[in-house]
Amino acid sequence: MKKQWLQVYIAAVFEVLWVTGLKHADHIWSWAGTFIAIILSFVLLIKASSELPVGTVYAVFVGLGTTGTVISESVFFGHPLHAAKLLFIALLLIGIIGLKMITPEHANAGEKKGASS
């Protein structure tokens, strides 16, 4: 299962790239890179979702993408990071870590527990 989680993390990196690209692309090559990042991001997300619980995968993907986008906008484009923004990013990351920690290793593990109750 570690391979699938790695796919989610890499997909989140590509999400940061394409979201940033949508805002800052200004010529054909940056638009092409943005388009490629969109494709890679979703291909990796779909592959990981075939083995892991979709809800948790999507929450981790979006949370990491959001966090990465906010941080990259600040680091690379000078957008201010206020204390409140950092607090909410920290809360988001705590939620993501919590979801990942309570998610069973196999997608079917949660279904088996629910079926036996």
C-alpha cells in the first residue's frame, strides 16, 4: 500500500503545479506543462484510488494540494502568509494526518469490519 500512498503524494505535487500553472501560465509551453500536470495528477490519483479508500485518498490529495499551493504562492510569488492562514493550514494538515492514520491498509478492510457488525 505504500506505493499507492506515494502515488497520492506525487499526484498532489502535480496538483500544485497545475493549479499554479492555471494562474501564471502566459505562453504555449507553460500551458502545455499545466495540461501535462493535470493529466499526470489525475492518472496517479485514479491509480491510487483503485487500491485505497476513495474518500480518504481524495481528502489527502486535496488537502496536500491546497497546502502546497498556498505555500508555493508565498515562496515563489510573494503572496503574504498571515498567522491565521498558517493556523488553518496546520489544522488542515492535522486532519489529513488523522484521516491517513485511521484508514485501513486495504480498501476492503473497512468493508469487512462494517459487514461483520
